[in-house]
Amino acid sequence: MSKQPRVSANPVQTGNVVRDSALGLVTETVDPYLRFNYAIWHSGPLTAAEVELARLRNARKVNCVFCKAVRYDIAIEAGLDESKVEQITDDFDQSELSDREKLILSYTDYYLEQPTALTAEFKHQMNEEFSAAEIVHLSMAIMLCNCFSRCAVSLGGMPEHDLPRMQISVPE
Amino acid sequence: MTWFTEARTQQHIIEMAPTLASAYQAFYDSFWQLTSVPASVLELCRLRVAQLHHSDYQWQYQQVDVTIEQRESLSQWNKSPIFSATDKVCLAFTEVYCMDPQSITDGQADAVKSKLGDAGLVALIEALGMFYGMTRVSQLWEL
């Protein structure tokens, strides 16, 4: 993996963390991305804490150092504390997370590892726990988080070691 | 019909979450308006992502016209004269991206930049994330 960024940040600095990054170079997508991302965190049927569980599971599996360090304030306000975050490990099935939270992590793992391998039992459990709108929301959230964690990795310049935790707001 | 709704298409399933559907669609549509990456190149990359995932659903979908010859030769793009140099550097990048983005080399990224510029490389990476993601989502949904 390249230690050097493959693209420079946007030379036009606005004070917005997304617009000022390399993503700001793509003027056609940056505004639609910000609106979709904002909707994922603020407008879906799942809570921000539930979205954050999936985001952090993805971050750890993709090994995006930046994504792993970030905590969204809206998720913390919705109840996701560090004691829960610490349980997002490969042994989450043995953790004290709720059954609903474990299903969110399992669904994320299916997306990341074997999207064609959902078992009949797992699909039944998902249908018992989540509405169709919630399943769509979870799917879209995982897709978007995965898209941009892979983007961060692909653009190079990823630190080799974990970064300190950074609490931020969802960019607008 | 999938396992959690009677809706049969990706679009109709996404509309099950009406507070997200329009924002998703606007984001998806924005890729096809890019000035830095031709839509035909993106479509070839989208189809290659579908091939690599063995996703017949995404393979059958057509976002942008590409020739039948290009579809039929896509798995052997590196040996085919019908793909342009830009097509080929982007398809090479697509394949590594799908396997593991940590394996992308500076040479592969530079090759894309030489054809599409810095903005084009970023746009291609974003688009691949969307194609990769929606292919896997359609598989989760058993489309």
C-alpha cells in the first residue's frame, strides 16, 4: 500500500473536511455524496448508533485507519459508547451486544465476505428483527461506508499505525 | 421477490426506504455526468465488477450503450484490440480494486492519472466503490 497520497487535496480550501479533501476535486459527485451521507445518518429508520456499529465493523475489516479512528457525535448521542465499540471484534457473537446489534454486525460481515451466502435461518432472524426499510437502510449504509473506506485506502497515504480517536460531526 | 420484500428490482427495493431513495439516486446519477471519466469507460468497469462477482443481475443491466463485441470480449480485455488504452488502464485498476484496494500499485494509479488526471482517478475510485457496493448489495438481496 502506498504511503504517499496519490492525489493532492483540493487546492480550493473551504473549511469542509470533505470538500477540502481529494473528493472535492470531483465537483459532480461531492454535493450528491454529502447529501446522501447526511441522509444515511439523519434520515433513515435505523438509529445513528446502529449505523455506526456497521461503519466501525467495516472500518476494522477494511483496515481503514482514518475510519477506525473516527466517532460520529450523532452516534454517541444515540447511545453508542466505547464499551460497545470494544465489542466489535471477530468474537462479537460471544459479546454482550444485543441480538439486534449482533445481526447488524453479521449482515455487515456477509456484505464484506460472502454476500451470496445468507442462510435461511439468518434471513428469518433479519425479517423477525428488522422492517424492509431498515434492511434497505442498513444495506445502503454499509455500501456507502465500504465505498469510502476503500476509497481512502485506494488513494494512498494511509498511516501505518492506528490514530487517536477523533469525534466529529457528519459533514454537511 | 427477495427475502424481505415483494419488490423485484433494485430500484423498487431502495424505494422501500423513501427517506434515502432520492439522495441515493442523485448520488448514483452524478457518476454518469462526470467530465473526467467517459461514461462508456465507467460502464465497462461496472460490467467488469459484475463479471468478477458473477452477478447476472448487474451484468444484464445496461446503464450506457457499449457494443456487443465489448461485452463479449470484456473478460479478455487485455488481449483485445477493441478496447482503448484508457479502457485498459481503467479495467486493470478495476480488477485490482475488486481483489484488494491495498494491492493497488502507484504504477496502476499513475496509469489512470495519465489518461484521466487526478480528478479522474478519484472519480474512478468513487465509482468503483459504488459499483462494487451495489453489486454486493444486490447479491445480499438475492437479485
